[in-house]
Amino acid sequence: MPAGNKIYFASDFHLGVPDYASSREREDKVVAWLDMAKKNAAEVYLMGDIFDFWFEYDKVIPKGFVRLQGKIAELTDAGIQVTLFKGNHDMWMFTYFQQELGVNIVSDELVITRGGKQFFLHHGDGLGPGDAKYKILKRFFRSRFCQWLFARLHPNLGMGLANYWSRNSRMANAKKEQFESEDKEWLVQYCREVLQKQHYDYFIFGHRHLPLDIQLNAKSRYVNLGEWMNYFSYAVFDGEDLQLIKGQ
């Protein structure tokens, strides 16, 4: 069993964009971060869009990212629990990471209690008001029929199409998101709606691409983990408090 007692959270590495060289450099930073976390971690939560695109064919997985996969296997072999969330870019994960790397896969939200604190965890896509078009597309992309259709494509064609989509994504353009006000943060609105029915000490999301730590009420916080093209940000829970950290 791991000797550590800390819990680490990170999201939106978007490995694969905007090009091979910068993606590899970012992968090295992620691996170095996991090396650091390994010293005192009991659990690690990677909360979606770890890859800018991922699709598991029955006998084929995307090329690359072997250093990250090897490091995750090293953590799980050491007894550290690693949980991987499906994001909107890598929702087509099936059984590979569970079988080969020993991780837990989460498709939607996950509620956990640690240190007497309640955590609501989700990648963050499709929540809150608005974005009706994406919410419809998400249901389609997650359907077995859509997955079956894409699997009929030869991997060279399928991955070629995915790389084309990635080159036009907001992460490929290295766009920094801007904070305007809490009222315009749809995930903040979502959290406040949930709090009317159920208390959580921490709501932790990715997807927004902007590190945010917002006090929702006297006992509840919303934390967005940001992304790793501009901020290299993550959160760590020490058993008593959660801290959002911006890396270098």
C-alpha cells in the first residue's frame, strides 16, 4: 500500500496537440508531476481530456503517449489508486486502461468522501445551462451506434480525421480562456443549483481551461483545474484542505 496520504487532481493535458514536439514536451511535464505526486500520493484523479483524441479499436490504440502510460502503470503497481475520467475529447475509452494500467474509468460524475469532506467530481462538459447542441452531440457520440460506426473506419483514416479535428480545436490554437464574472461561469451556476439539494464541500472540474477557486458559500468551493498548455495547474488535498496550485 502507498505510504502517502495526499490526493492529487489534474485535467486537460490534451496530449497530441498542437504538434508532436510540443505535445511530447508537455507529456514530460505530466510525467514529472506524477513522479512528484508518487512520493506522497494515496490517490490520483486525472479528470478528462488527457488526450486531445482517443479511440480504442478492438485491436488498436492510438500511437504515442507511452511515457505517460508507463508512469501510470508504475503508480498503480505501487498501490496508488489512479482514476481516469472520460472527457469530451477522449470519451471513447473502453477497457484498455483498466486491463493494462489498472486504473478506474469514470464516465460521468463521481462522489467521494475523504477526510470527512464530500467531493463532487466531473470533467465538466455538458453541465449547467446552455450548450444544448453539444449536449445532444454528447449523447450521440457516447452511443454504441456511433462508436460502432467509427470503428468501421480503418485506423489510419479514423486517426487522420481525429487529427484534423484536433488541429482546429481551441487548445490547438493555444487560446487562453478569460474570466469575466461568476454569473457567467456556467459550472458555478450548476454547482449552486446542486447545493440547493445536496451539500458538497468541493466541486472539482476540468473542461473550463481556466484555473479557478470560487467560494460558493461558507462551506463549499468550486475548483476548476485549468489546463496544461498554459497553466500546468493542479489541486492537492492533504486530508484537511484543498489547494489549487499553478505549476511552471
